[in-house]
Amino acid sequence: MRSEHTNTGEYQQDLHMTTVNGASFSYDFSGSSIVFATSKGINHGDVEVILDGKSQGIFSIFDGNNYRQVQSIVFEKHDLSAGSHTLIVKKVSGDVMPVDLVLSKKSKRGFK
């Protein structure tokens, strides 16, 4: 993966990306919610999202309108059980897989 500073609307004006099919990133978190967002573009393809070792499916980050969309939500899940989780996103196709933003939300704790 490589990183670059941008001024094109990405979260905190930076972006990480790979051009290698099969390359992935992982994000370990503790919480009840996860969101993965990135740009969509004409040279982007598909990614596979894996949560806690189970594929959540193949998601397109391709935009055929020749219009680059930044901070597009690709995957989100808000009903996770409390505890530790791992999100993996793997490049399946396309010229690049950019990674812009991963957000997690800690589980709410009830007190008696």
C-alpha cells in the first residue's frame, strides 16, 4: 500500500491505496459498529469485505460515470455484538483500491 496527501475531498486529505489484486488491509476494533468508506472511480473495481473471518460479500467501488465520488460508504454494520472484531478489505479487481476511512463505534455499556 502507498499513501499520498490529497486535496480532493478525502477524509483528512489523505489516501492509502494498492494496485495489487489480492492485497488487503485489516482493522482490529472493539465495538458494536463499523463503517468503511472510500472513493469510487472509473479505474476502481471490486473489493471483498470480511468481518470476523466471514465474507460479507463483494462490493463495487467502480463509478462508470467518469465522476470520482469521495467518502462513499461501501460497507457498514451497526448490530455487532460487544467485543473484539476484525475488518479485512481485499482488492478483487480494478486498477486501484483506495482506502479513505474506517470508523468504529464502541459498544454502549449499561450500568445497574
